[in-house]
Amino acid sequence: MSRGLALGLLLVAPIVPVSQERIDRLAGAFRAQEVLYLWSGEHVKRLVPGFESLAADIYWLRTVQYYGGQRRFAAGKPFDLLRPLIDITTTLDPGLEIAYRYGAIFLSEPPPTGAGRPDDGVALLEKGVQELPLAWRLRQDLGFFHFLYRKDAASAARVLMEAAEIEGAPFWLRTLAADLLARGGDRAASRRMWTQMFEQGEEGIIRENARAQLRALDSLDLADAVGEAAAQFERRHGRRPRALDELVSAGLWRGALADMAGIPLRYDLDTGRVSVQEDSPMWRPDPIKEKNDE
């Protein structure tokens, strides 16, 4: 099975029964759940000498099917088998770059989108960097993840500088690393990172996730702008607006008072703060607020 064909099948949901039957026939001895999900990569390598690459394709296909099924159907979405499946895949084929990049997203994204285990995502990318030292995108992603998920600007800058030394790496990695060292990171840095992941990614999970993250940042920026309009209302009228609709009637705001998912913004009359609702799909931890709270 070619990697391109496998990836194409992975990203088509739902997969039709005929395709599943073909996959299962190809899997052969791997069809049993205890072999597919519970054995280590070293165990499987001993079972399939000379066919490690094919076995890795099968395991990677199962990994993405499992991830998609957990996101879509499983109550609680624990993703318990995700890390073992990815470990087996990358042990069978240490050169399968896509497994490190997509797998890190699966592991790091907070529930319900992912497993909410960014340390595992970083560890997976570190494994990829060790196996593929000339793959600058893996090292770039490792730097991004240190900042985006661990809020560690110093480590992010160090890894991005290492990535910039690899042949073919873009010049802006040095600029971004210097910016992180100088400013400690902010929402603008997050936007630059997600924009690069979106522009570099093919249609699929990485690009879809980056698009969602950029929309979330747009929602945070919108909440800030509405909050500034509310502050202007208070300066003008000597009181806070009772509701955000007053900003429209006062001529201080035009447009929607909802985030990019259409969920109304949250307004706290006691503090005057405007924010994204925590039950909105656009809610994310705000890097600016977290930085100010430290």
C-alpha cells in the first residue's frame, strides 16, 4: 500500500464497508485487536521481518481510524490506545514523518479534539527529530509545540534555531526564535505558528486543526475589540453597559457580538471583561492572559 493511498483512505470519513474489508484482508494476521492495539513495536517487528514498512502502513491506518472514531463516537473520548498505536507505527517505520507530525497533534490537542497530553506529543516529536535529524519540519513542529502547548518560549526558541540550521529550512525560523527570546511569546507568535502550519499542510488533519486554531485566535481578538468598545462606553457614560447590545445602540460597535462559531461573547458586568464562552468550540487558553497572570 502506498503512503499516499493510505493517507487518502485515512482522511475519508466514513470509510465504506468495501474499503474496510479490503484493509482487513490486507492486514491478515493483524486483524485481531490484541495484536493491532496491545503489542509493542518490537514484538510486531519480530512477527513481520522484511515487511516492517507494510505493517507500519497498516498500523498508521488503524491509528487514524481509531482517532477519528474516538473524536466522532466514543463517550468521554479517552484516547487510551492512541500513544501505543503511534509508538508501534513509528517503531516499525522510524522514517514515517507523517506519523510524528499528525500523531503529535492527536496527542496534544485538548479534549474533545485530542488526548490532551502535550508532553506525549512533544516526546513523539523528539523521537522523530532523533530518527530524522534532517527533517526541518519535525524540528519546527517541536519548537511550535513547546510554545503552543507547553508555553515554554525559551525551549521553543532554542529548537527553532536548531531547525533554522538545517538545509532547506526557511529564514523566518530565526526571526521567530529571536522574537520569542525577546518578548517571551504572545498571541501574535501563536498566530504566526498556526499560519505556517496551515500554509505548509496538505488538506487533512494538520491543516484543519490549524484553521480552527486561527479562528479561535480571531475570536480572542474580537473579544478584545468588543471589550475596548465597552471600556469606551464606560468612559463616555460613567457606567458600564448593561449588555453588549448597548454598544451597538450607542454607535460604538458594528457587526456581530459572537465568536467565529456564532456563539455570543460572554460579558461580565462586574468586571467589564468580554471573553469567548468556555463552552464554545472557539474557546482556547489565551496566551496574553496567561502571560499577564504569571
